Amino acid sequence: MAKVEENAIEDIVSALKKMEYGSLVITVHDGEITQIDTTEKKRYNMQRKQRKVPMMKANK
């Protein structure tokens, strides 16, 4: 197992602390962290309006 660089660990912890919703992807090549990608999601509470759907009439 390769030794993980301290700055990579700090970047991962920092990204996790800033994130409320989202994902963190850590890319590893040859046992070393080469990239960290974050995707942050923003969530908003939306009041749903009830829409009226007309009832289908039976064909006679």
C-alpha cells in the first residue's frame, strides 16, 4: 500500500466539510491519489401546486 500524501488527505477532509449534498470521487493510479472531483448539489424546497387532471370519460 502506498503512502498517502498529507495534502491529499487535507483536501479530501476540506471538501467533505464544505459539502452539504453531493459526491466526492477519489481517483487512484498505481496506488496514489491523482485526482479529487466533487459534485455539489443544491436543494431547494419547492411547494408543489396540485394540478387538476380531468377525468377521462368512458366511450359509449
